[in-house]
Amino acid sequence: FALLKHYPGAQSPLGGRFTGFYVVAALAAQAPTYMYERLFEIHGQINSEEGKTLVRATTIIPQPLAVAIAEKATTCVVLEGGHGNTQITPISRDVIRGAVIPLNRGGSDSDAIARQILKDLGYPELAREDKFVRMFKEMAGLVPLDLNSAISWAKEHPAALTSKFRIPGTTVEVDMGDKAWQRFLIGEFYFNPGHEVFESYYSRGFPGPRDTIVGDRVIPGKVSLAEAIREAVSRTPVEIQSTLLRNVILSGGAFSWTVPAGLEGVAVDSPTKLSRMLRDMGIETQPRMVREPQFSVWRGAVVYGLFLPEGVRWDWSTMEGWRYFVD
């Protein structure tokens, strides 16, 4: 659709014959080779299907590398948190592929714990509707600086924490009553599903995040994000580890948490949460969010495409270059 929408016709607006767009696509850092092959195949079919030259060449870039480019970071650790997974990717001018840790955890896991909380509160009908679950998560979910302290504070100051939420566009109101402290579970679950408070949920059959197999190693699904960062960095050359840890970049909707007025210090944003978790492990650093979470991959991909020379052809050994369909 985008290619057809912006197709200028047989004549290029810059003069001469239009020979097709250069397309930059982005895939997960751990994407297997067949996904690259399939993406090239799809773009190669577009010209014949449309009967006109729409795509001249395509290149593919790992999503975390696009984020690093958008943030002008050459040596860093990018956490790209999407709906269903999180990529923890050390980068030093390029992705350090042997150090990438993909977790089967994302925004959908926060949805899952929010759904279970709704069921436990007596709202099974709402819990069956994905849209309402997401609304509840976004309205009620909080990331605690420290979960145990936040729960204690919430129980000691029940009036300080909103416990009633009206679902927009409906007459339904969710009343959490004296369970408003569970708001902190929604945010905590993404960062640390291994916290002991979640054991009561697992014992009732609530599914935790699935393990991830990386090479010959198994990354537990319940590993905290801080532990996963440390594990990823430990697989990189020692001489760059301190530089990597000084520049931890967060991107993606799974990290989009806000702090309501009056809850500062009890509830925190994602960078502050990870900073605290890493400090508890003896790692001093200040993670940061990307400037434009919704567009960082797009911006990085555009910059990459602009600076990738036209004469560089796709090389499977380096996973770089343009795959031409029209010479």
C-alpha cells in the first residue's frame, strides 16, 4: 500500500526514469535466515504482481541496531520490548549476535496478569475481552520501585491509591477495593516474573513466561530483566563490558509506563526500575528510554538506508548490503 501510495509514475520527481524505491526492512535480532529469504522473496514479487517497478532493492537490518542508530549509540545494550517478546541486544557498531538474549516476554504478559487480577476481582466478563484487559492494564498498572515496599505502603495508605476505574465507552466500573496494591503486580510482572509474590498465581495454574533456548543454553522464562542484561553482557568481550553497561537503551511499548502524581518514589518509570534492579546486583548505570518509542526503529532504518552505499550488494556472510531486483 505504501509503495503504491507514493509511486511517482514512470518519471522520477528528481528527473529521468523512475527505477523503483530502496526499501529498508527490520527484523528481530534473532530472526533466522529463512525470514530474511522470505522477506526478500516477498519484495521481489511485488514488481511482477503490480506490473510496474516499485522496488529496486531491499536491505534488512536488526531492529535493535536500528534503535541504536536512531539514538546515535555505537556501543550499547538495546532492550526492544514488544507485545510478545523482548530482545536484549549488546551492540558494538553491529549486533554482537552471540550475546543476544531473546525473551518470550512482552506487553502481552502484563496483559495476562491484568486479566488474572480482573478474574480474581470478580470481573470474568471483562477478562474475556482483550480490549478491556488492555484498557485496565493501562489505567491501573504501576511499576513499583521495590514491590515489597510498594505493597506495604499501599496497605498502610489505602486512600492514597486509586482503586476504582471506569472502562471508557462503557458503564462498567472496576472496583479493586482493598486489593488496589495489586496494581503494582501488573508492572512488576514484566520486569521480574520470578518474584515470590507470583508463586501463588503459578500454583493456581497461571502460566509464567516460557523459557528461551539460546544455542545450547536455556534462559528461564522467569528470569528478571536485570539478570538477563547481565547474562547478555557477560557473553561480550571483557574490554567493552563496562561501556555496554553504561549505555542501556530501552525501546518499545512494553516499557511505556508512567507515574501518577502523588506516587513518585513508590511507582517509577522503566529506566528508574531497571536502574534499581541493576544496582541491587552491583551494577551502577542509568538506563534511558528512546526519544520516540513508537518511531525509533523506523528512524534508524531510514538513516541506515540513506547511508548504505548503492554499490554494496547483499552479502549473506555479513548480512549487509542491497538485494537488487532491478539493475
